[in-house]
Amino acid sequence: MPDAALPASAERSGYDATYAAWHHDPAGWWAARAAALEWTRPPTIAFDATLGAYGRWFPDGVLNTCHNALDRHVAAGRGNQPALIWDSPMTGRQARYSFAELTDRTARVAGALAALGVTKGDRVIVYMPMVAEAVIAMLACARLGAIHSVVFGGFAAAELASRIADATPKVIISASCGLEPGRTIAYKPLLDAAIAISPHKPSACLILQRPELEAAMTEGRDHDWAAAERGATPHACVPVAATDPLYILYTSGTTGRPKGIVRDNGGHAVALNNTMAMLYGVGPGDVFWAASDVGWVVGHSYIVYGPLLAGCTTIVYEGKPVGTPDAGAFWRVCAEHRVKALFTAPTAIRAIKRDDADGTLLRRYDLSRLEALFLAGERCDPDTVVWAERLLGKPVIDHWWQTETGWAITGNFRGLGLFPVKPGSGGKPSPGFDVQVLDEASRPVPPGTIGDLAVKLPLPPSCLPTLWHNDQGFRDAYLAQHPGWYTTSDAGMIDQDGYVSVMSRTDDIINVAGHRLSTGAMEEVLAAHQDVAECAVVGMRDALKGQVPLGLVVLKAGVTKPEAMLVAELVAMVRDRIGPVAAFKEARVVPRLPKTRSGKVLRATIRRIADGQDYAVPPTIDDPASLDEISALVAPR
């Protein structure tokens, strides 16, 4: 832990003073934040460095996360305050739940799970669409001290089966269907197929029947959600150790085995509760909207737990940024529900920008209550930040974090007084994170130098303590490359002012004739072109230079410029801003970029296509047909 003396300064910003206070006494700083929660047994030790791979937070504390997210707000007199708003343009319906109503429903569903045999420490897989019941299912597990593992609704049967095999759930909670523009996805056949091929079989399934498509039930195994909730006895919160797992969230790995990120109860609740005011500038009664899915980490942290822990109203949105019905959908939700802070992925804003570049749809709505737009999930190009700031007239804050950390490694902190935004940067390190750029020998590099972004151990509360039943895999994946550091697998740099810029994943650093170059830097240039809506750059094999960059661009609506002219302009821009060393000579116009359901571009798959290698269709892909289009346009000629 850092032990430097607290620097003295007569003039310090809120951020500087807070970061210095954390750095001076990390354990004391986090202990003070833990006091904001209600504990069954308050921790007397903030951090024990002798436990686990790098230490454990609040090891002697006991609490319940659901109690802190729901019951304590009711007890404090805020039971009538809206806790959750469900907004579904897919069905044309909305619903609102107060803290009292959400607590009651959660207690009953916890009782229904208990009646199916779920107890503290059992695993429950949640395979649900974006409905209020998905949040209730997660909170009901937390209420029982059970460990939930949310699998993105509609995931293929084989992928779901691998997660069932790894987590060995006692119960699976699912729904009859999910809704996408123009189609209804039947979940139950996918669930049945996954159970059939998994070596582990759950003892029961709890199924939410949706009116859009009802599912056939398997007698003896499947139970109707509505009937089970109606007949259940409300269940009290079960105290658990702060170090007990709250959830497992599977993320992509390099092996065939799913990589299960473990999140504990105590550190998670302390850190997320703290972020709501410190980072996002919201508190009890404010409406916070994370436009994500509960299947991803953003949904876990900032649809479910963060806002409810802080007493905010959260929004569950079943729709898209465009097409449900148009590119004004997000602004309609913000205006209608009086959203104070919106958090989404850059790809969503780029899609809105592509379809409504001049902001005609945005100007239809009263956004006076919206105070800031937060972006994360992938690096945001400066042009998109500037565009959004110009139209919204609000701060647009890019911040960097990972599934593994559960909250922002870097950001700009509304609760501490904003510092100037630098488009293209994810801000400065959050109090709790000592971020450095390292070379291949684990030595810090000078400001402005690209290298491996790493976090000095120990990681702060809410970061993963390990992988599910795979401690050695955790050490190999995150701790071995740079001893004493957590390896983020992101490449970037820190400038003279302390701003961190994430340029790409480390495997997206390409080697052009011996020069290590960031594809993210090239994407930044391409995105600045007035005709480009979104873009991606990958490195493809070259017999002479080793690798050369290939740019893929999606044009804004209505652009009819000849492709050859556009490519010449893009090549000239990269040559001017990065230099001839980039060897950027080839770009192609594509109708769309293949992406995961969370909006991340499938660069590794595109790279394999460009190199003429075999590739598998990733299970997380949003639209498999997009890969066929790329294959036709990008495959070696």
C-alpha cells in the first residue's frame, strides 16, 4: 500500500486532495467509505494483505448487499421513492416500482427460490431479457446470500451450457422470450438445449412467461415465475461475509474454459456506493440511467447495484439507441424520466450521430435535467466527444474500466469538481487506482510513451479477487506478466498532466517495420473525417513490413462520395497526423462493423479475415450476417 507522506498544498482541487488522501492512507480512506453502509458486523480491518492472491478487503465484516440496496432505504423513509423504471419501446409498455414495492417483490422471489432449495452459497444462473424481473432475480439471489451468474439473454445454447457446467447452478431463472427489433427470440428452446448438453443439470428452472411468446414447460423441473412469486413467503436478508461472492460474471478468455470473474459482497458495495456521488455526481432521489444490459458488467454495476445502493432511481430500458423508433430514443427516455446522468457506450452515440448528425431529433426533447453524459466500454474517439458536447451543451466524460474492476479505473469526477476534459483521454486515475505505463521489463516509461497500462497492487475494493475455481488462472492472466502489478491488457499512455489515454488492447498494437503503432490512434484520425460515422483499424500481415494497417469505415447517412476519393482523403489524413511510418495505405467502406451485443467491434475476427485465416463466429456477435459482409469486402484479394 502507498505510504508516502500527504503532500502539503494551499491550493488543491477536490480531485487532487481526495487522490492524495487515498494515497496517504488507503486502508483508512476505504474504511471511512465503508461506514456509509449498514453492516451486520462492521469490519474492524479494512485490508488484509495476507489473504488471497493480493489481499482481501473488509475480511471480518458481515452484511447483505440486498439490504443495503433496498431495505435500508425503506427504513430511512424513502419507501415511496421510485427505485426502478422499466421502459420498453419493444412492447410499448412502462412500469414503475417504488423502493417499498421493489423490496416486497424481491423478498417474495427470494422466498420462491428458497422454496426451490436455494441457500447461501448456491449458484443461480439468470438468463433474462431487459425486464424488471431480471433485476429482481439478481437482488433476490443477493438477499439469500446465493451467487448469481447472469448470462446475456439469447446467448447460444453451447455458450450457455459451458457456463452451466462451470457455475453448477442449483436453479436457472429465465424467460420465455426476448424482443429485438423485428424479431422475437425464444429463450426456452435455447435453455432446454443448453441443459441437455451440459454435464451439470439444475434441480429447477423458474420461467417468466411473457405475453409476446409463451414457452412450453418441462414438468417437474420448470416453475412458473408468476405463480411461484404469488405463493411465496417473503424471505429476510441473509447476512454474509464481506469476502463471500456476490456474483460470477463470465467474460471472454483465450482458453476453452469460461473465465468467471468473481465479485465479493463487501468491497463491491462499498466501492459502487462511493462512485455514485464521487464519479457520477448523483445521490438519493436522482434518476440515473445506464443504457446497457444486465448481462454485461455495466448492467451489474450501474443498472442494478450502484444506483440502488446510493438510493437513486434506475432505468431498465428494453430498446436500442436507434430504430426503436429512431435516433431520438435515448433523448426521449432522458426527457420523459428526468434523467440526471446518462451512461452508455460510444458505439451507441456514434449510431445516433450517424442517423441524426445535426441533432434534429435531439432538439425535440427537454434535456434540462440531464447534467452529464458518461461513455465507457471501448475507447471513444475525440470527434464523437466533441459532437456530443456541442449538441448537448453538457459535459461528456469518457471513463475507462473493465469487467474485472467493476468500476472506473480512470474518469472525471463530478463529485470532486470536474477538471478540463481532454477528448480522447479517459481522464485521471480514480482514488484507489495507482495507474502506470510499463515497458516489457515492467519499468515505468516517460510521459507520452505508449506501453502496457497496469495497476499497482493491491487492487481496490470491488475488483476481482480471483476467477471462479481458478486461482492459478487468475494469477497467470492478470498478475504474472508484471509482478506486483495487475495487467489490464490495455495499451496506452499517461501525459504530463496525468491524463490516461487507452489506445487499444495490447494485441491491437501492431508492429510496422519495427515500429510499434496503436490502431486506436489511427482510428482517432479516421473518425475525425466529416463523412465517417464509425471506423476500425486492424493490422494485417505483410511480407515486407510484418504488419500494415487496414482501415474500415462506415459512412454517415446520405454520403455519396466515391470510395476512391474518400480513401485518398483518409490516407492523407493519417499520413499528415501520424506520419509515413504508419504505412496506412488501404481503407475500405463497409455497410457496418461486426460487433458484440455490448457494442465492441470484433477486431480480432476482422484481423483473421484480412489475413485469410479460418475464424469462428463469436457467440457474442450481434448480427452474424455482418461478418459475411466483411468477408466479401476484406478477405485478401
